[in-house]
Amino acid sequence: MDKSFVNKLFDVKGKVALITGATGALGRALCFGYGLAGMKVMVTGRKEETCKALCEELEAKGIECGYSTGDPAIEKDVIKVVNDTINKFGEINVLVTAAGYNKPQPIIEQELETWKQIMDSDVQGTWLYCKYVGKQMIEQGKGGKVIMVSSARSKMGMANYTGYCTAKAGIDLMAQSLACEWSAKYKINVNTINPTVFRSDLTEWMFDPDSAVYKNFLKRLPIGRLGEPEDFVGPCLFLASSASDFMTGANIATDGGYWAN
């Protein structure tokens, strides 16, 4: 081992990352994190105006990026986004599946269509992107990194979360299965990030330090605070770099110690 080996461990410059759900709080933070680390970023989401606006913000920071829109649960849309990425950058080295959906409800009140929407967005969308980006990575013959955004809830049940918990548990096992399928043969590492509550437009109400919800949830977090989008960037940089080359099939808690408590 020498200094050059250590210096290269976290070097991700020039890698091409396709990030689904890029306009959400976590995906957005990761676009900036990856881009400022020297990666080329392909932004994708359902709405063109938000994807375009994010891409313009990234470019203003000197980040090389592109965008393509589509529904992650629709096969032809996924194929289009993957093809647009190849046409823009020539290859894909890192896939991050950050797109997802949840609607908490008691099971006896939840419509089957809502359940299907959660499954389509979280599980089917992840599967489709893995299928088509994985095919591209295999054809490239250079290996790759697949990072699926799961949840701390993938291994812990919660009332009114039958759809979400089930979907995220499925993502964890999908990653483990693909690790067995791809890692030795194709040098493609597949892992999940399992976050707890992070600040976003949807969760901002939980961050009121005077609220009972905030105080009760904080008791479960040994780190003493809730997650910020920036906390998501470091683990994803690690999983995109050669520093994680011996890690595959792992479900990585990014939860302030929630699983530990």
C-alpha cells in the first residue's frame, strides 16, 4: 500500500451518475454532492420543469449535468432515461435509485390502487432501473456501483406503513439478490442506504423542536438530532468510490443510530 492507493480510494472524478428522484430532498443533495466531487450527473424525475431548474442550478456551480424525465414505474420511460444518459455521457458508472412514494394509512382503509402505487414507485421503479442500467454496465465491462435508497423501516414495522415497510424490505432483498448475481461475475457492487427521517418539504413539520413528535422521535436517535439532506451525501460518495469495492449486498444504516436503539 502506498499514498497513491489511499488518495484514489474516494476519487470519483469523471464518473457518470444517474440519480432517480433527483428533485427530492435527498436526490437533490446528492446531485450537488456528486457534482462538486467531480462526477457527471444525470438528473431524472417526473416533471421537466423541476428537472431542468435543478440542472441549471448544478451548471451554475460548474457541474456537468443533463436531465431526462419519466416515470420510474413505466418501462418505456426508464429505457428513454437510460438511453438519454448514454447519449449525453457515453456510459453509466453509478446508479442511485432515490425515487419513491408513500401514503401512510391503516390497511383496512387503504385502497388497492394506493398499495399498487407504492409498490410501483418504490419496488417496480427500482427493479426497472436496475434491469436497464445493469444491462448497460454489463455491456460496458467496467463494473459499476448501484445504490438503492431503502429505509430504516425496511426492517422495523410501523402502524399504517404496510405498503412502505413492505416495499423497502423488498428493496433490501433485491439488492442482496443482485449482489449475488452481479458482483463476482461483472464487478457491479449493489448496496442499499437505509435512512431514517431526513429534512424535506414533506417532513419539515417533524423538525419543530417544541413538538411532541420531534421530542419522542429524538429519544430513538442516539446521535441526538434528525437527519439533514447533507448527511446523505457522505455514505453515497463512499459507495460510489473504490473505497467500497469489497462491500456488496449490504443494507447500510444512515439513521443516527435508530436501528441500534
